[in-house]
Amino acid sequence: ACRIKGEDEAVIDARLKLASATRQVLANGLKVIGCSAPEKM
């Protein structure tokens, strides 16, 4: 089941922002330790 389809717009927006922030934090953390992140997983 897709947890984004059919949800309230505010919930969808919050989940997308959370996913984007998580991606940025992981990329920053990997950069600090000298690793590179793949474009897609």
C-alpha cells in the first residue's frame, strides 16, 4: 500500500519534506566522513 496516495495534502507535504531532509542529512554525513553517496538507491 502506498502511504502517500489518498492522504491529506499537509501529510503528503510533510512526508516529502521529511524524505528530502533525510536525504540531505545522509549526504552531509557521508561527505563529512569522506564517502560519496549514490544518486539513486
